[in-house]
Amino acid sequence: MCNAPILQTRDHKILKKKKYKFVLINYFPFCSLFLIFNKSAVVEVRTSYIFKSKIKRSLYNFILKNEVNLFNNITTLTQSLSDFLNLPKRTKIIPLGGPSVEIRKRNFENLSFLYVGTFRQRNIHKTIIAFRNFLNFLNLDYRNLEIKIDFHIVGFGSNEDVNLIKHYIEILNLSNYVIFHGEVRYPQLNNIFKNCNVGLAYVPKYDYFMTQPVTKTCEYLLNGMPVIATSLKEHQLLINSENGVVIEDDINDITYGFKFIFENRHNYSSDKIQLQSVSLSWEYIIDQILIPYIESI
């Protein structure tokens, strides 16, 4: 398996020179040309197209679906994505998952919320407004409670996206509570995961996001973090009363999510969340799903 290339470029010379037993292609337009050199190549579909234009999305998804159908071997990350794209029944579901983390007991006396991901088309400023509303709720109903609460934002986006986030932190006077990290790579990101204890998997409920894989949600759970998650199809399968809360994508519901975690913070067990999420780990996916699939080709 280690000698098998994952082809993401148009470099066909590799396939001309060597006859690999296993070739995995991350889908891109016209990737089916590789079938000329290796008819057993596997195509992986990680996402549908998320252009804002519905016409453009529909056109590109139509091309994707029909081109992928030329392959005998197809994989994708979730059943809901496969259903949305109407992929063939022979499509194998191989989740993306995340890295395993050493089991450690997290304390929920204080709460550090964490958002990790892209800022593109995500309306992250709404989560900042909701967090301000949550703090106002605490000041009114729990004014004598001694608890440290903050919100960490990690990710990347356009200058417009970043400036909008910084603008809301400033105008809402949240610089002492909302920490904007910007883009952070591993292994530095591991330290942020260690210091935070609640994940925010916020995705606006646009129709083209509803079936997308939820990578960071898996990482939150594998880190033993309860999750506030918008009600995408995959979130509804992953999140339950023992590991978080599912919300809608409006400000009031995001505020409710913060409140729910706060009011139930003593009910969460980080090691239990991790143990219940073991099937999301790369080790499990490779050993139990990917390797048997490769061997079956």
C-alpha cells in the first residue's frame, strides 16, 4: 500500500512506466483518462461542488457523476454524499475520519469553545454574535458563577472573511473572550486542541452543504470534545445527548447551543466520547475498511 501513488495531477508518465496494482485518484475533471493506463484505478469523490451559482453547481456535479460512473471502482466519504450525487451502488463508503488522540480526562469546569475550519461561505461572524448573547445570558442568570469561558477561532479565508471576523470581535468588545488565531498548522494546532474542550461544527444550512463530509467534527470527537453542530445529515448521525447538541444555523439557535453545553457541562465524559468515536479514527478506517477494500479489488 505504501508504494501506491495517490494521483492528483495529470502526470500520466508514471502509469505508462509502471503497472501498479492499486491506483487511487482524487477526482478532478477528465481524470477518467487515467483509465487508458489502468482500468482498475479507484476514483475517490471527497465533495460535491459548492459554487454559489446553482446552475454552475448542477453542471459540474452532473459532469462529476457521469465521469465517475466510467470507473469500476469508486469510493466516497459518506452515504449522504453518495446519495446526493446519485453515485452507482458499487460505490464504497470510506470515511475520512481523523487521527487518534491519547485518551485524557478533560475538565469542563471552565469552557473553551473551538472553531476550526474554512471561513469561506461560513458566516462565522454569526457565531461571534451568538457567543456575545451567551455571555450576556451568563451575566444575567449566573452573575456570581466563577467560570472561565472563551472562544477560539482557527482557520483561513479571504481578507474580507478575516476582516469581518475581526470587526465583530472589536465592535462587540469581545477581545478578552474571543481569540482569533487565523491559520494554524499541525503540530501547533494540537496545542489548541489540548487547551480547548468544546468543538463548534458550524456550517450554514445551504443546500449544497447539507451532505458534505464533516471532517473537523470527527477530530473534535476523537479529542473527547462535546460538539455544537448544525443539523447536517452527517451531524445528525454523529451527535447525540452524550457528545453534544445539534442546532439550526441561525443566531438564536447557536446561542442555544452555547447555553446547552454550559448547562450540561457536568454530564460530559471526555474519555467516553473518545471511546464511542473510535470508528472515526484513521487506524480503524484503514484496518477495518480501506485495506479489506483494496484487497477485494
